[in-house]
Amino acid sequence: MPVIGICVAILPVLAVLAVTAVVKAILLPFSAVRLLYRSHAARA
């Protein structure tokens, strides 16, 4: 029984980590493109 309690306690932490990882993976390309565009615009 204690093992189930530990799993239940860890599940929310894993869910939060997974959500943050997915959000970062989705936002990283957008921020990279924005930075590249900004530096390119600043040069031109």
C-alpha cells in the first residue's frame, strides 16, 4: 500500500515536469526564430 501512495505523490510532479517540457519544446523554436529575426533586422 505505501508504494501506491508514493506513486500517487509522484504523479503530479511528473505531470508538471512533462507539461513544462512540452511547453518549452513548443516555445523554443518560436523564441529562436524571433531572436534570429531580431538580430538579422538589427544588422540590416
